[in-house]
Amino acid sequence: MITAQAIFIGFFGIAAVWFGVVVFRTFSMVRSAIALLFSQTALGAMFLTMEVEFLGVLQIMMMATEMSIMAIFMVMFMMDPGGMGEMDMTHQKQFSLTAGFISFVGAVAVAVFIDWGPVSTVAVDSVEQTKALGFELLDRSMLIFEMAGITILTAMIAATAVAIKPASKTSQPKSSSTAHGDHQHKEQSK
Amino acid sequence: MTSLLILLSLAFGVYLLAVLEAWIVNGRFQLSRPVYSALALLGRESIIPRKPDLLFFETGPIILLIAALLAAAVIPLAPGFIIADLATGALFLNAALAYVLVALIMAGWGPNGAYAMIGGWRFLGQLIAYAMLIVMPITAVAMRAESLVTTEIVLSQSAVWNIFYQPLGFALFFIASMGLAFMPPFDMPTAKSELAGGVEAEYSGFRLAIFRLGRMVLVITLAAATVTFYLGGWHGPGLAPWVWSAIKILLVTAAMLLVGKYLPRIRESDLLAWCWKLGIPLALINIFIVGILLVVIP
């Protein structure tokens, strides 16, 4: 039986896949990032349609900032971020096609052949869901989440530490092209 | 019916905000001014810049308006007077407001102009500064209410308003919400004197009208959120609940405009430094204090 819920899940599912395709069809880095964002937002909307409110809203919220930050990194690192220079940025096409096809077949096989267990037809009340999720996060799964959190934090601090230039090196310029070097040069010539 | 009434009151709120902004910032009190301004904007030609990313250029202002409207949908103006009383209301508000950033980046990137683009990316830096100061004070508010439902949050303040229960959280949220609505002194993305309007620079005519409308709805929504989370929502003696909501929202808006009038525009790096080095520790202390208060005074 096709219900309104099923139609909406299908709609958002197709939207998610379509925006995923757009990510690779455009040459603009910002368009690509924003398309990926809307693909993820469509996934969040699928959660909402399945009455999993907290996860849906969380997905929609987290992706907006994450994909925007990714967009600025793509703009900073790519040669032609606007895609207006008509530069071909693809490579290893044969390998990518094969890898993509195998992953697709694998994902479909998992979805079709796995035993999903009994399917619940009625969703739990949204307030109860949030409460249950809170207890899950601070009870049984607490160790896993704390470990993941601390690992990510360590990686962030390490990345920042690596990115910062040591202060001692910047305060003593070696080349004569800097202002300080020029000054010394003039002093000597006098 | 409720949705329609709330949208109408939002439209009236935007009108009052326009009058208030002209009055407080420019010193001119004219009730007819917003109507003339709107007519002038709608009557003018809306220029499309050369080689734009047309899709972003067109949808940016619309996404800004939609994000602000979605955020307004979870704010109760009176008991039962709310568009969607979601179980995750306080979280949904954040989710909707996160798309203000997306809208500004799209509107900044779209017109293919340097000033607009810098304005758009500036707001990304601004988000990294204010985002935690929006979320962490809301966490403390939700802790007291023991719920993310916005109606429950208002009901939890029936005895003592959160502005007295957690004044630190209120101060942080107030400042951060001004940053979110890019009001002066946090108007880096649309700075008139530095970026010639920034994100707004390449917009004109009806597209600019949509952008400004979106920003005004955003300001009203954030004032309403401040009232819901900290000023006891619709609670108040004597008058009808919706009257109290309206008075408080207007007062918060006026306070935001007044603060912006007397402060110079902050530098992006200063904002980031203050928010991360001072704001986030204070927000954590606020959560800690509220936690202790909840245990000590049940």
C-alpha cells in the first residue's frame, strides 16, 4: 500500500540521489559543496518523514555548517574554484567508474540481502525518542562517544598545532628581502 | 488559521522593526516610511550582474527568508499560539538558523563580485565565533526546563524568568543572536563603510527587498527566541499573553538596535578571539552553575 509517507520518503530519496549526482556534474566548487549539503538535507528530511525527529533535525543542522566550511576549503585549495576557467579537474576516470560501480552494487546488495529484523510500523512518541537517545548516549554508549569525542578533539588540537608557524622562526627573518633585512643592508652600505 | 495569524503578526512586527530602526538609528520617526521604502525598492530595476552564478544569486535571499520563517515556526507567542510545537523545538531553531549562513554564502558567491564574496565568507568566520554561544546557553535553558519543547521552556519560567536564573546565559545569547542577525556592531557581511554593502552590494530592486525582508524577519525571530528562552515568554501580569509577548519582543529589538547604535563595528579576528577565549568558557561556567542550581534547588 502506498501512503503519503512512502511518497515523501521516495521524493526525498530521489532528491538526495539527484543532488549527489549534481556534486560531480558541476565544475564550481561552491555549487558542488552546496549540492552535497542539500543531498544531506534531503536525507534529514527522510528521517523526519520516518518520524525520527531528533536525528532528522540534527542531520539538517550539522550539515549546514560542515558543508559550508568544506566549501571554503575547496575554494582555497582548488585552482579554479568558480569552474569558469573550464579546467578539467577529473582524473583516473576508468578506476573511479569501476570503484563507483562496485560500491553501488555492494550497497544495493547489503540493502536487499541483509536481515533487517522485525520492522516496527508505529514510531515512538518524539519526546520519548529524545529522552531514550539521551539515556543511550549517557549510559550504554557513553564510553564510545566520549572516546570518539576525545579522539576528534586531539586531532583538532594536533592539526592546529601543526598549522601554526613557530614564533621563534618568524621573528628572525633570514632573507634580505624583508623590511628588517633591508634596513640592515642599508646600514652596512653606509 | 494559527499559522496565518502568526505570519500576519510577523509581518506587522517587521513593519514596526523598520519604523523602530529608522527612529533609533537615524533619529527619524515616520510611520509611513517603510511603505515608501518598500515601494521604492519594488519599483526599481533589479540588476543582474555580469557572469553571475544565477541559481545562487536568485535563491540566496529566498533561503534567508525561508530559514528565518522556519525558525519563527517553533516560537510560541501565547499558549497554543504556535505554528509547530515540535518535540525538538529548541534544536530545530538552531537547525533553521544554520541556513542563514548557507543563504549568505550563496548570496555572496552568486553575483560574482569581490565585495559580496568577501561579505559571504566573512559570515562563515562570524558563525564560527557566535555558533557555540547560541547553542550552549540554549543547552542550559533546556536543562532547567528538562525539555527541548519551546512551550515547556516558557512554562518552566512561570516562577523565575531565566534572565534572573541564568543572567550569564542571557548576556551571551543576546550578543550571539545579534551576531547571527548581523546587526551592528556585528554587521561584517553587509558592512557599508568597508565593503560597500558586502552581500547586499550587488542586489537591487525586488531581490534586495527580499533580502532585507529576510533579515528583518530574522531579527524579529531572534528577539522572539530571546523572549522565549530568557524573558518568560508570554508570562506577565494583567495583560493578555500575546500582548506581553509583543511588548517583550519589541523591547528586545529596541535594546539590540540601541546597543548597535553606540558601538563601533568589531573586527572579525577580535570577535573570534573574544568569543572563543572568553565567551565559550563563560558559557561552560553558565552550564555548570545551572547544573548546580538544579541539584541544590529542586
